[in-house]
Amino acid sequence: MDGSIALLLAQDGITNGAIYALLSLALVLVFAVTRVIFIPQGEFVAYGALSMAAVNAGFLPPTMWVVVTLGVAVAIVDSVAALREGAPARLPMIILKNAVLPILAMIVVRYLPLKDLAYPVQVLIALGFVVPLGPQVYRLAFQPVAEASVLLLLIVAVAVHFVMVGMGLFFFGAEGGRIPAFTDGGVTLGPAYIQYQTIWIVCIAALLIAGLALFFEHSIYGKALRATAINRTGARLMGISADLAGKLCFTLAALVGAFSGILIAPITTIYYDTGFLIGLKGFVGAIIGGLASYPLAAAGAILVGLLESYSSFYASAYKEVIVFTLILPVLLYQSLTTHHIDDEEEH
């Protein structure tokens, strides 16, 4: 291996690692706030990329039917809960927010010249019909069992993963999707040629990470999520709704996943099940961070990207094995240095 090849592999590793870092941060956030190991995180990557590919080709994003269907389901569930609590005055807002607005958005988008819209507008439309799936999934699948054990929440997460993969196959088909690069061409730096799309990915990932940091440090909702992550019972006593915190962190996770899919769609073909493997590599980064530390999770994800890149050069057939084997020493170290607390002891 000469220097130019090493730089090229490092470029690929950092590019992939930036995406893994975003997913790792989302996984750490969801677990810290809700105790859910969010296995379906990668599905939002596939949904975001394939929805963007559909919009860019001039077709309606198939996920809009999922958003509308789940929105109606959430409206029904919340309406029943409101009636049981003796609060019928909440019904109009529940129906408007969960059922009417998604239907109106679908009608409006149906008559737009999608293929001729500006690229940023296409991105917003794609995100608009993927991100709402996050809070909808939380409300229907996780909120009813929010106080259950971590194992039960994991089982529910696995079930949601299989459902979302099946829906992806049904709505998007087995053919992959790809979109044009944000900017064509590249720049030569010494022996390395760096594509502009790679620069876009790394810069936008860095901006998203910085934006999340500012959100947690300076916004009231971010501080509420931090409080819930540190002490759920104390947060409840201070008036912070655990349900609102759950919906908010799932919204952020869906946004990060969908936008990550849009970022990588110009450089690789995305299929309905591609997101699972990408999400798992983000999970490796989150494990390195102990599912608790955001900086360690981001650094671990970059390490995963670099390890994957260089492994593909030396032993391409075993690169996935090498990446996932990284979990073993990390788990061994954490098991030897961390005091284990059973769920029963937590309650």
C-alpha cells in the first residue's frame, strides 16, 4: 500500500465514519432517554434515501401512505385515551395534528411538479414524509410498554425492525435507489482526489453534531431530554413528560437517520434493507461509547469507518467480521469495569 491508496482509504473511512457517528449519537440519545436499543434506526436511512430518490425522479414518496396510515392510528389511540381521561376537548387538536395535517400534506405534494423543484425543497419533502414516522412508531409501539424491562423493549424494537423492512420491500420494491450528487466534481489535495460529495457529507455531519450539541445545551427541550436521560424519575417530578421526551428523541433519531440516507445516496445505491447493516455499524460506535457517552460514540464510529475501509483493502471478504468483532473487547472491558444493575434494582 502506498501513500495515495492509504489517503484514499482514509477518505472513505472518514466519510463512512461520519454517517456512523450520526447514527451512533441517535442510538445513544434514544437509549439514554427511553432505554430502547433502537434496532430500526437503519431503516430510516433506507427510507430517507429511497424517498429522496422517488421525489427526485418525480414520483410521490411511498412513505407518505405509511405516515398517513400511522397518523390515523395514532389519532384513534390518542382519542380513546383522551376520552378515558375525561378530556374530550383535546379531540379536535389530536385529530388535526395526527390525521388531518398528514392528509393535507399528501394532497398538496400530489400536485407539485416534484422533478422540477429545487434540490433543497426535494430534500425537505422527503424528510417531511419520513421524520414523522419516528414519533408515530414510538407512540404505537414503545409508549404503551415504556416502563417495561430493557429486554422487552429490545424485543419490541426487533419486531418494529422486521415490520419496517417488510414495509420497505412492499413500498419501494427490491430495486435500489440513487440520487445525483449535491455538487459534481472534486478537488485534488496532494496525491488525494476528494469528491465534493464527500466534503458535503463530512461537513453536514459535523454541522448536525454541532447542532445537536447546541440543542442539548441551550434549548429548553434539549435540557429536558438531558434531564430525562440522567434521571427519569426526577424529570417526572420536575414536570417533564416522559412521553413527550420519548417522542422528541425518536423524532430526532428519525431526522438523523433519514438525512444520513440522503447524504450517502449519491455515493452508493441504497436498497430497502441496506439500512440495517449501516445501523449496526453505528451501533458498534454506540457500544464503544457505552450507550452513554456522545463523544466516545462519535469517536468509536469514526474508528469503525476507518477499520472497515482498511479491512476492505487487506481482507475484503472479512471486513464485516473484523468490524463487528470490535464489539467483543469493548464489552469485555465494560463488563470488568462497570457495576451491573438489574432492572429490578432500578425500580
